[in-house]
Amino acid sequence: MINFTEVMETNQMIEKENLDVRTITLGISLLDCIDSNLETLVQKIHDKITRTAKELVPTGAAIEKEFGIPVVNKRISVTPIALVGGAAAKSPEDFVEIAKTLDAAAKEVGVNFIGGYSALVCKGMTAADRFLMESVPHALAATERVCSSFNVGSTRIGINMDAVRLLGGIIRKTAEYTKDNDSLGCAKLVVFCNAPDDNPFMAGAFHGVTEADTVINVGVSGPGVVKKALEAARGKDFETLCETIKKTAFKITRVGQLVAKEASKRLDIPFGIVDLSLAPTPAIGDSVAEILQEIGLEHPGAPGTTAALALLNDQVKKGGVMASSYVGGLSGAFIPVSEDQGMIDAVQAGCLTIEKLEAMTCVCSVGLDMIAVPGDIPETSISGIIADEMAIGMINQKTTAVRIIPVVGKSVGDIVEFGGLLGYAPVMPVNSFSCEDFIRRGGRIPAPIHSFKN
């Protein structure tokens, strides 16, 4: 039974501490759209998305109005397009036509992003995988709402270094194609190791092939709520600190569970998971960095940062799994630089570097996220950064990712404005020593010994 105190507490979280449902994401399988004729394929894709998702945005708005819980984004994820388009798309240009169809369908139903312009290439690449990868710069430049992702590694399989090498060039080319908009196309492109099938957050969302035909996944966020709760635990021991985070995460997840169940019922689509991820925004008081400061760090990047983030991430997960039987996706703490004012301040203070961010990704829920680097960074250096991050995910049996933005025409210290939830970022320096000979070897890094569990 919900009592009056709990209602007032939730209202406080929403009105003053930036608690929100960050996204209701509708996953749609496009496997039944597969056709050998490109024109027929794109028509089937358009029709299924617009038919299935026509009530998504109105339903999200109605839930927000009735329950008083902000629902910031309504989004769609689809089956990885390399699988759907392989029979019909015989060139990168054909895949661009599919991307334009996804964009048009997303615009028609009113969602701000559609994810799944993706390929799963952790062991090898088909011709379709390669064509889709080569199409990405043009596709992301020609669309507004399409997000792209590639899973290039897993603990069970290893890391496809041929895909890693190619993606260094694809990211550079995407930056060039969208240079008039501060290389924004790269903000819609992410490279994964151990990518989850049910992630509701962009740019990495896709509808996994093991999922039902349609599913509702909800991402809920509340860094400001956790920060406010920790203010009452200043000077207390670690046990008190952990209990405070865990209890707060429980309350946040219950809000997500409520919205997910309600959306599922109204849309008559199965409920999938709640993703409890502390996902910051540029808004004041909505920062993961400020949580780390409240825990006791002067700035993220100071000694002790990785330990503090590990503690935070673990307690968020523990609190979340007690609040819902179906916690999934990424669920933990995100550390995107451009979307978190505290992270930006730490970079500008000289406290936070890419190398320290990489160490932090060993214990957080994603990876190197929304990091602006000089536009003249070598392709092989981008590939090397991706390889490092994939290795962390593979060895530690966790999801890791890279969303890096080489901003054409910008140098270290320049500020790049992305706008909206993507915020702004200082251009960060990258180690200038070469890894070219390593990247050019080709082939696959084998799975670690602890992957053999049969």
C-alpha cells in the first residue's frame, strides 16, 4: 500500500531533483519484413513501424499527464538492419535507402530517435554487414533520427579486430560527412562489446533477435535524486553510504516499473525490462559527477574515482533488482562527458583525462561516451581506443562501448556545442603515439580462458 509520505517523496524527486523516465522504447522485430526486393522491403519496414508505433507518443504523453511523471523521450528500436536488409541490399547505397525509410517512419510516428541501424560482427562480417558499415557516414548525414551501433566483441567469442580497424575509418568519415554540424553524426554511432539485446537507451538500442515481436523497455534516471539523498549521509561510513544509494535506487526503479507496466497495458505490448541507469543531462543538479563529489571527491578523476564509481554502480544495481523482477539493459551509472556538467568541469580543470575515463569504464555500466577529440586524430588511434575498451568488456564480462567524436576543424581545448540532451564538450587530448602496426595485423583476438564454461 502506497502511503502519503511516499507520494510526497516522489513528488519531491520529480519537481526538485530531476527524476524522470528518460525513455519509453518500443522494440519492433523486422524479421517478418525480409524480402529480396528492396522496394518491397522498405515498404514493409515503413508499414510495420508506423502501424505498430502509431500510439507510442500519445500514450507516453497521456501517462506523463495522468501520473505527473516526466517521460522525456519516446523511441523505437528495431532488429539489426544488417540482418533485415541482407537479402535485398546489395550495396552501401541500398542500405542508405533503408536508413531513410527508418528516418521517415520515425518522423511520422513522432519519436526522436530510432535505433537498430546495426550489425553484430563480433566474430566475422557478412557482405551485408560490410555494406551497412560502409553506408554509415552517408546514412547518418542523410537522416536526423537514425542511430547506428556495432557489436564487435564478446566474452564468449573475442574481438573482431578487422571490424575495429574498419570502424576507425568509418567514424572519421562520419565526422567529415557531418562536419558542418560539429561532426554530430558520430554522436549517433556507438561500438559495443557484449551489447545487450534490450537496451532502451540511444544510440546503442537495437531489438535483439531473441526478443518477442514487440516489447516495451523503459529507461529511468535520477542522478539528482541520489545526490540529494547522499547529502544526508555526509561524513557517515561506507555502510551508511551504500544503504542510502541502494534505497534510493529502489525508489527510482519503482517509478520506472509503474510507467513500464502502464505503457505495456495501454499499448497491449509485452513489458520487457526496466533499465535503471543514472544517465546525466546538461541540466544543473542532474549529474553523475556531482554524486561522485558528494561521495568525497574534489573532481571526478581524482585518486579514488574508480573505487567511488564502482561503489555507486554496484549499489544502484542492488537497489534496482529489488524493485523489479525484470531489470535489464545497461542499468548502472553512465559517464558521458558532454552530457554531464560536472564531467565537463573536471576535464576543464585538468583532472579528468581519456585514460582515467577508460579506467572508470572498468566499473561503470557503459564506456567512453560522448568524448570530443581533435578532428585530425588518426583512424588507427580511434581503432586503438575502441580495441582497449572492447578488451575491458571482454575480460571483465561486462558491456562496454565507445562513442567518440572527432570534431573536424577543432583542436584540444576548443568547445563543441551539440545541443539538447547531448550538451557541449571540451575537445580532449589523445595520446599521440602510434598503434598502427597493432591495428593493421587483422584477424580476431581470441576469447579469454574464463569464457569456457560449458
